Amino acid sequence: EAQVTQNPRYLITVTGKKLTVTCSQNMNHEYMSWYRQDPGLGLRQIYYSMNVEVTDKGDVPEGYKVSRKEKRNFPLILESPSPNQTSLYFCASSFGGSYQPQHFGDGTRLSIL
Amino acid sequence: SQELEQSPQSLIVQEGKNLTINCTSSKTLYGLYWYKQKYGEGLIFLMMLQKGGEEKSHEKITAKLDEKKQQSSLHITASQPSHAGIYLCGAGSYDKIIFGKGTRLHILP
């Protein structure tokens, strides 16, 4: 089954404790990206990757890091999480880049205390 | 930078009624997609529109892209409880992807 898998689905942690949210897709997609969804602000792109070893900033990259060492994986790293990073996070992928429909994961609800 | 504005922000309709959601872009669209999201869950792709004047339908949902490719509408005919959720329009903007803020749809039985 074609899917984008995020882990964990839920996480409560404390300020400053490094965390990683994993994202894996099994569709051989080149394009992968991360979003955060906040009430009143909608869905905003954090980082995206056009292919292996190619990553770039989206609209809200501050406080986040990503890496793309393999085509299928695109982890989101919060080196020193802060409460303003409490949000619902989504990973997505597509075959043809930003002008093609994205396949979304089920989301990760992150709470930073 | 390009922006997508959706209207209305929220919509409450009686079951069986028709409704329309709009998405307006600040720049020409080169592909506009519609998604549906159940509250707190992932996004499900509905339809993609690329050509000016294009119209697509899936079950009771019809989406259109205007000739100037700056506005799209999503129309639901004879709404059902299963249509409830958040509808988002999205578009590619060079290598980035942008979304409207979404329209929350509630269906009253």
C-alpha cells in the first residue's frame, strides 16, 4: 500500500530536549516536505526536498532542521524545541515536485512544555 | 510571494443543501489542488485543476478553475454528514507549496 508514515503520532516533551520526527514514503517520490498546521494560520511549509541531498527552506524554517540521505526518508529535527513549536506536523511527498498533488502522512501532534 | 485566500472560513449547512467554497490566488495558478481533512487527521487529495476553465467532478463534489487561472471553486451538491471537515486549496509556487487557511464545513442533520 502506497503511504507516507510518520512517527511518533503524538509526543509531549519539554523545552530544550532534542527530538526527531521521522517520515518515510514507499512510493519512490523525489519531492518531500514538512508542514505545520496551527489554528488561524493554516498549513505552512517548513522545509522541502527536491531529491536526495537537496533540501531548502519553506516559509517557516526557523528552529527546524532536516536531512535527506535516502530517497524514502525525510526526518524533521528540533534541536532545542520551544513551546511555540507546539503544533500538528505533516509530512508529504509527490512524484512530480510542487506542482503535483501531495500524499500526506497522518500527522504528528507535538506538545512542547 | 503568492497567497491563497479561501472563503468562507466556516460554513454550516443543512444536510441536503448545496454549498460552494472559493479559493482566490494573488498570482496565476499553474496547478490548483483541493484536499479534505477530517479534524486532526491527514489530508486527503480530492482533485487537481491545471487548465483555465477546467472542471472536474467526483461523486457529489465539483471543482472549477476560472479562465484566468486565479480563482477556483469547490461545489458540493446535496451535502451529507460525510462531507463535514476542513477543505483546503493548495498550489505549487516555484519549488514551494502554499495552502489556503481552509474552510471548516459543518453539516446539520
